[in-house]
Amino acid sequence: MPRLAIGPEFPRELSALAQPVRRDAVVALRRFLLNVSGAPHPEKVRGGRDPRVATLRLAEGHRGVVVRHRDVYWLRTVLPDPDAWSYAQRHRYGVNPVIGVVEEWDAESLERVEPALRRSVRSPGLFDPICDGDLLGLGLDVHALPLFRLITTEADVAALEPLLPPTQHVPLAVLARGGSLSEAWRELDAWRASDEETGPIDTEDLHMALRRSPDRAVFVPDKLALDRVLAAPGWCTFPHPPQHRLARAARYEHPVLVVGGAGTGKTVVALHRAAHLAAHGSGPVLLVTFSQGLAEELTRRLDVLIEDEVVRKRVEVDNAERLAMRIVTASEGRRPALVGPRARSLGELTDEAIRLLSIATGDLLDDVEPGRKPYRHIIVDEAQDVSPAQWRLLRAAAPRAHDDLFVVGDPHQRVTDTRVALGAVGIPAAQHTLRLSYRLPQELLSFVVRLRGGGPASGLVRGTTGMYGFRATHNGERPIIREYDSLESELAGLRTTIESWLADGVPPGEIAVGARNPRLVRDARQALAGLDVWASTFQHLKGFEFERVALIGVAEGVVPEPPPDEPNARARALQRERSILFVACTRARAILYISHSGRGSPFLPL
């Protein structure tokens, strides 16, 4: 029986096909898995750069491109017949000899580039000071080494990026900008999906290489697995190597803190860690987030991620305020009042919940009786906005044991005035950092870093967290900034923009409109009457993402809101306002539109 692995591009390309073609392709793949009569068979590619590449006829006029080794078939793409043959001829595949992941090369384009590099070669070459052995030690392909020796400028390395596997380009880019061999190695090692030693790498073993490449392939042993991969979103099925490594680690002896910028996949890591602990942990799992709205969104995403109903029931999703409410309600037999003359404050409610947990479990029971804690594992998303009292509550709700607390957050995206280091609340966490944004294009990323100021932010860790090394995986559109004479014309421009996006075929659910205050949100909703797009305040965009985002009213006197006069309070308020705008801007995956009437916000980069 064939072993079939699906590449991440295939489900997206399949979903874009006409329904009859899509149906026939899925039926053909099911037959291929069963190896029954009428199943598509691999057809050799004439003039191909890699003899292992073949095509499968999946539907009338459409073929899949596979990389074949013995009984393993890696399905890369589905294209119309001429395009499929061209794709199959153009690419070659390999296994990185150092970290063992699969690599795809645009071999045809590289063949055309090489003569141009030879004509422009200058002496010395950029990598002349580095011996072949050191370059090969970074996983660089031995057959491509003569090509790399022709490179004379950093611009040459940048031009080659679209043609090279990222595990080849990344170490070259580090060396080209003057980085050391050890820095290049660290960048390469970040593409490893597991910290476990795998032993010697067999560069001919495609099956093991695909197993080491969760972002590039997932095996589908049967029809059910195939259907799930084809229907599931990419974040669910193809986690990037750093995300996979953090989420699927077998065991953490101490609390873990994952810090990362916008779009680096912190929430994806939290979701996958929750799913992993639900399946392999030793007790109930609590996933905590900032607000009830985000809790509902994470609940929906967990329902997609965890297929097994029994495993899914082991994960609860909540926010810290509701957790405190549940603990106190369970003790008193009734829900405590939060309004009225006898109400408790939220802070008092949290303190009471902490007190009740200490009575129920005692101070010394963490290690000897962990089962008496309400949760065995706690994962915290949007951790930068958790208060000190809430941290103490979360610490008290799980035993001090391995895999107890797993925390993700970004101090630069704080929308409250909370600034607490985990160590100060009894959580000495081991820190990991994500620096690669998969959501934001580089143009948008550069814009928001300048908007945020790029400086360090306090909280979560001792000292400050900077944005150094934060970068994107792809390029895209520059943010659009529009100035209007009046609010009326600004709202008219908003409607025109949203209508044009819908006319482009962007689904309404992939469009969001944000404003700093509820009054402007109401104005936007009235202006967009009849258009089914989401409009909310900047704060309520937190934790979500959309294809396109429009932010209105980003004007002086509105963003930021007038700060207090006291110098320290003023500085903190302005930094919080800047963070709120930063969060709103980073919700866009592709296009960000910003408008204002009158003078623009002083936060907007020039």
C-alpha cells in the first residue's frame, strides 16, 4: 500500500478548483490510498531535474505532482496539466544533511541564474574566507556549493531567496550580513521541529525527512485522515518548526514562557500545547486568555484541532476573572454579586479564590498530592495583560510539577497597565523567543515596528523585551493611509474601500473595521449598513486576525486619547495607547488601511 503525505499547498490549491474537479481529485486520491483498480498511477516526467518526481492524473485536465521514493509519495501540488508538467520538470528535492528536513529547489531558475552570477563575479567572493567544510557543516548542499561560491554581495543572496529552500538561504543570509558561523547555525537549528536527537541523517530516506518536516508534510494513512487534512486550516495541520518544537515537547521540568511578536504563532503554540497535554498529560487542562470573546474563539479553534471528543473534554477554556468566579461560586454555593451595595470587587474576588485554593490544597501538597489541584496543566495566552493577583491565582490552581504552566505573550501588545515579571509572582519560567512573523508581510511589519517605536517593553520577564531580529517570511502591500477633510467624507471613503474589497472577492468574515472608541465604531457601523463586516474597538480586535483591516479615526486627539498630566502616569498612558494601536494594526494578514480626518495621530510613522 502507498504511504501518502500531503504538502501544505495542496489543500489550498484543491479548494480553489471548480467543485466537479475538486470532487474527482478527492475520489482519485482515495482510490490511490486503497491501491484499487482505477487508481491514478505515477507517470514519469521527461526532462525533469529529479528522477523521483512524477505526476498523478487526479481529474480531467488536472494533475498532482508527487515526489516518490519506494512506497512513499509526497503530494506537492495540483495544477492544470501543462502547469503540472512544467512544475515537475522545474524542481528538484533533497534532504538537509544536518537537520534532516526536506528541501525543494527551483532548479530550472537556478540554472538560468548561474551564468549571470558568473558574468558579474568579482574577487573575492563573499564567502571566500569560509572553508567548504564550515559551509557544509551548516547544511549547505554540496552540489550547490559552486553556485554559492559565485556570490559576491548580500544583494545576490537576497535575489536567490525565492529559488532556495529556506534552510539553505537562512545560513547564507546570516553569513552575508557579517554574522558568525555560530549565529548561522542557530538560525538553521530553529528550523528543526524537535529537540530530540535523531541520529545520523540518511539523505536518501524521504519518509524520515518528511516526518521531520511537519510544516511541509503530513501523512494520511486512510480516507478519514485525508478528508481531515483537506478540510482543516493550515495552522491546525502544518505547524511551523519552532511552533511544533515548543508545543510537542515531551516534557518541561519548569514553567515555560514563550515570547514572540505579532504573527509569530504564539496562540497556535498555545492551542497545540493544550491539545498535546490533553492527549498525553496527566490531568485536566485549562487554557486561559484575556477576555470572554477570545475564550470563545479559542474554544472554536480547539474544536477544530482536537478531533477525539474524549480528549477534547479534558481542555477547558476560560479567562482569569471567570475562573475566580467559578472557584468562589463552588465554595459558597451561589454566584457572588459584583454589583450593588454588598458587591465584591474583581480584585477581592480573585483574592478570595486564592484563599479558598490554599485552604483546599494546603501549602505543601503540590508535589505529594497534585490531584487535589483543580487543574494539572495550565496554558496562558495573551499573558502580557494578566494582573499580579491573577498570576497568583493561576499559580495556585495547578501543582508545582513538570508541565504545570505554559505561558505565551508579547509585552509590546499590552492593552492594560499591567507590568509584572513572572519571577516576581513565584513563576520562574524558562524563556523561549519566536522572531519570525508568518502573518505580517515585511512592509506591514516594518511599518508597525516604527509605529510602536521598536523600543523595549517591560513585563513577563525581568528587565525589558526588545524587537531585535523580528522579521517576516514574505513581502506584500504597504499600509494605505488616507487623510480626509471631515468625518463624513472619511466614513464615505471607508464604505468605498470595504465595497472594493468585497468586489475583489474577499469574504466578509475576512474583513474587520476598528476604531479607538465606541462612538466611532457606531459611526462606522452606520456607514457600512448592509455590508456584513465586523466593526469593533481596537481592543476587541485583540487576538483575532483578518485578511484585510481598516482602522478609522486615527487622528490627533483621538489616538492617543488625552493622557493625564502627571508625568509618570502620562508616559504609561501614552505607551499603552501606542500598544493598542499596534495591536489593531497587526491584525491584518495582507492589507492595512488607516484613515483620519484632520491631522493624523502623532503615532503614525512619517
